[in-house]
Amino acid sequence: MKKYMAKLFVFMTTALLFLASVTAASSCAISHFQPEVPKSLRK
């Protein structure tokens, strides 16, 4: 039973790390987009 739990823990950790890296990479691409500020809003 302990061997099964250890494998499950390793699998879940790997899956969550992969999901976190994919999510972080996709949000970084979006956050770098900065549209040009209209001249009427510049001071």
C-alpha cells in the first residue's frame, strides 16, 4: 500500500508542476501585451 501511495504522490506532484508551468507560461505571454495609450489620455 505504501508503494502505491508513493507512486500516486509522485504522479500527482509531477502533474501539478506541469499544469503550473503551462499556466504560468500562457499568462506571461498575455501580460506582456500593452496596447498603445491614446493621445487624449496622455498628459
